[in-house]
Amino acid sequence: MNVSVVIPCYRSADTISSVVEGVLGHVPGADDELDVRDMEVVLVIDGSPDDTASVARQLAESRPQVRVIELARNYGQHNALLAGILCARHEVIVTMDDDLQHRPDQVRSLLLPIAADEADLVYGVAREEEHGLLRSAASRATKRMLQVSGVPRAEDVSAFRAMRARLRDGFSDVRDPYISLDVLLSWTTTAVAAVPVAMEQRAAGRSGYTLRSLVRHAMNMVTGYSNVPLRIVTWLGMITACIGVVLGVVVIVKFAVGDTTVAGFTTIAAMVALFSGAQMLSLGVIGEYLGRMHTRSMGRPAFVVKADTGAPEPS
């Protein structure tokens, strides 16, 4: 197995050297279950304002396995990961954070299910929750939004993951600036596994994922990769239309039996019930068409080829 380790870097000048040394020290090697023969470490500098870029360049000069990709500005973690994944050279890609929360000695645990051909995508799930109560609640809410967006096993999703490089064929053309990598991966495979891993507290600095940013990320996932809000409008329109018809019938019946004595009330009430129901139903139909247009605009693949025995040999 040849492995590319992609690490998005932002304000990590104090930790990135330790992360790279740990990865190069723990990942390569052979045993009875796993043989990692070649690897690269792809450091994606996400517009970091500190000395992270210069530290990364020094690592690349002293370590031939290290490769540095500098983005023009800060685009966010998922966008930086996408840049690194699309540039990775090897058949298996590992993504991890730059703050030593993801321990380098746990990477081989992620690779075992792939080496055994048990999964295409493996998530590292912390044995013990490493965040506070409020942050953990926000993280669980974000995973629930992932589930709404159609991500299988969303409860196991984490930034510590290993994947087969061929999965990127399903989203290599995506140009959405508000991407969610886990949603993109859900388009390409259902062979997903999770392994328990040990994680540490952040070694330096503060996490960029605040409660506010997690809520914003969750909203981006629901509105960007799901038709659920539009489907809610559709169902609301159908229900409202049915209620309007029922109310219209009730008003007319009351007028027929003489329970309504106010002049013009029957006509006004019946027309309001009928036309409000028709308006909501029309909004629901429009929502369905918008939803289909939104789905097409995502760039979601019609298919992803896993293997082809008749493919020509590369020149």
C-alpha cells in the first residue's frame, strides 16, 4: 500500500513539525496485516497568517516525502482538504488535523480495514469525547444534519479518515465553495467503516470550529446538499391545500343549514380557504422543480466505477 497523508494547516507553526515527524515515524513499515511501502505528506497551507508556510517549506526541503501546497487565501478546512485530496499521488489517502489531536500512531489502525478490503472509507472515532459539553452538542447536531443530507453512518464521521483515492473521481468536478467533504464521499461509496482511536487534547492554540461556525456549517450542509427544506414546503402546501378544501366545504355546509347569518361571509371564507390552499400547493410544486434543479447543480455523479476488467493498460 502507498499512502498520501493530507493535512490542512492553519496557525500550526508550533505543531506541524511534530505532526510530520510522527507520521513519518509511525506510518511506513510492514507487519502481518499492513505493508506501507511508500508515502507522502501533503501539507495544505490554508492562507495561514503566521509562520506555518515557512515551517512547512523547511520541512519539505529536509524531507523528500513532504509536499507543500499553499492556497491563495483562507478557504476553510474542507476546501483545503479537497485541494490536497485532488493533488494526492497515492492509492490511499489519509486526512488528519494539524494540532496533534489526531495521533500519528493511530493512522495504521485506519488503514487496516482498507488493506483487508473491508471498506473504501474509514473514520477514526474517539474512544473518549475530547470536547466540552456545548461543543460536543454542536458536533452531534452537525452530524445529524449530515444524516439529513444522506450521509451513511453520520454518527461516526470525523476529520480523521482514510479513503481509497479512486473515490475522488466522484467529486473531482465539484466547484462549490461551501463543500462538505463527508457529503461528497457519501456520493461515492457505502462501504464505510469506523475504528476506535485514541485522541489527544489540542496541543496549541484554539480550534477554529466554534459553536457559531458549526451551526453555520450545519446550515450549509442542509441547504447545500439536501432538498429537505423544499420538501417541507411541498408537504406544507399539500396539507394546507387539503385543510383549505375541508374548511371551504364546512363553510358552505354551515351556510346551507342556516348557521351562517353574516352576509357575504360564506363567499369570502370559502374563497380564502380555496385560494390559500391553491397557493401553498403551487409553492410546493415550484419547490419540487427547484429541488431537482438544485440536485443537478451539485455536480453529484451519475455513477462511479469501482473496477473494470476490460480497461486498457496505461501507456
